[in-house]
Amino acid sequence: MEIMNMEAKELKKLSRSELLEMLLDRSKEVEHLRKELDETKKHIQTLEREVKTSGDINAAINKLTSATEEIQKFAAVISMASNNLTRK
């Protein structure tokens, strides 16, 4: 029996043991839902850490890409300067 769907009149007709049993069932359900909520919160925290780590990795990749581009530009300048010196 579902307490939420029962009217007060129906609840009054139940014995104490039936009411206690319903209360115990409800209590178990609440405990189960609390555990499920805790697990979900932990999972969300894990996902948030993974997203942050992913962002940190992407930032590092962007910095390395930028540094690589600068090194390539510098290498091109050195190559041109070397070619100019060789021609003279």
C-alpha cells in the first residue's frame, strides 16, 4: 500500500502493525534514495574533476601549439638569415 495515495479515512482503518510496516517500508525507501543521491553526488563530483582536468589539458595543448608555431616562425627567420649570409 502506498501512503501517499491513501486517504486519512483508509489509514485509520489500518492496524498498528500495518501502519508500522508501511512506515518501515517508507523508511527503507528513503534510506535507499539517500544512498542513491550520495552516489549520484559523488559521480557528479568525479565528472566535474574530469571536466576541469580536460580543460587544463586543452589549455596546455593550446600553449604547446602556440609555442610550436613561434618556434617554426623563428626557425624560418633563422633559415632566411642563413641563406642571406651564404649568398654574400
